[in-house]
Amino acid sequence: MKIVAVMPIYGRPTVTGYSIHTAQRIKGIDDLIVVGSTPEDEATSGREGAEYYHADNDPLGSKWQICFEIALAKDADAVLFLGSDDWWRSDIVMQLSPQLKNNALVAPYEWGLLDLETDKAYMQSYSERHDGAGTGRLYDAHFIREKLGGVLYEPDAPRAGMDGYATRRIEAAGGSIYVSPRAVVISLKGVSGEQQIYRTDDLIHAKSIITEECDPKRGYFDTVRREWKEWASNY
């Protein structure tokens, strides 16, 4: 199975650079594609030696669709969609890919949130939503080609609901979704000097997510804290 990972980026050079660095360690991906919109984005990608493409950031639906078009053009069997402020376990593909045989989308159930400004950590699991986290999603490229004509995102896809938009497109075309309880993604918030669309408070109060505050010095959170501090000090 050929797996192409795609990551749309926009600004936030430090945390984005860290995310690209983390993504390059994921086992089982054949290519990592970064799609940005500014000279700064290209420079961030270049520092990490990632394959870079340009796309306007508005409309966002077009930019995310370009990510998938590039992956499909590389004859991908599956597309791993990654966020630009996240950390993944290196074995996330091995956690997700076995379920892709019978599903059009496989997504992580557990989503950790580490706020670097307050040093607070939260583990979030999805309650009302059945489609899992929006980052670290593995899509069946053959389903996108054959059932959706290669188009997962239209230009008018709503910025505030891009994940749900993709879910609805897949379900409308008869695709099934599996949420993997073993896959973990951790998002970093509160990076000094870097504007992020959603702050920690916005996310932990979302109705579709059950949030539990955790010890930031334990488990995956401690790993991310240590890695981030080392990364940021050398950036």
C-alpha cells in the first residue's frame, strides 16, 4: 500500500516546523507533501527538507483539495491528512491502516491537547461525533477517486467545519468510517508569538468532545513537552 501524507500549512513557523519534523518520523508513509501559501511557509518546509507545493489559503477548501489531488497524482492508495500544529506517534499508520480494508476513512479517537503557555494538558475523546479527530486521518484514495471523482473538498467547504464536511461527503457516497481507539494525536497550543485559529478554551468547551485534564508531566504529554523544548531551543 502506497501512503502519501499531506499537510496544509499557513504561518506559525516554529510549531509548523516541529510538526513537519514529527511527521517525517512516521513509519509506513512513502511521501510527505507540504502545501503552503506564503514565502514563509516555503522557508519553513525547506528547513525540514519536505516536498513543498504552493496554494492560496483562501478558499481553504481549494487548498485542502489540492493536497489530495497531489497525493492522487502520486498514485497513492491511501492519504494521511496531518495538521500543522500536531504530534503523532511514529506508529500511527500501523494503528490505522489495517481498518482501511473495510472503510473509506479511519481516524483517531483520542486527541490530546497540550497548552504550552499554561503547561496544562487535556485528553479529549469524541462523544457526539462518530468520525474521530480531524488530524491524523487516513483516507482510502481509491474511494475518493472512484466514488467522489477525485474531489473530497469543494471550494465552498466551510472553514469552521472542514472535518465534518469530508465526513458527510464520504457517507453520502456510501463510505464507512472507523474510529480507532488505539491511535493518539496531540495538538500544541499556546505557542508564544504564533497566532492559532482555535485556542485551548475554544476546544475544551466544544460540546462534541469529552475533556479530562491530565498531568502534563506524564505519558505522551511529557514526551511532547521534552521534544518541543529541545526543538524550540534549537530553532
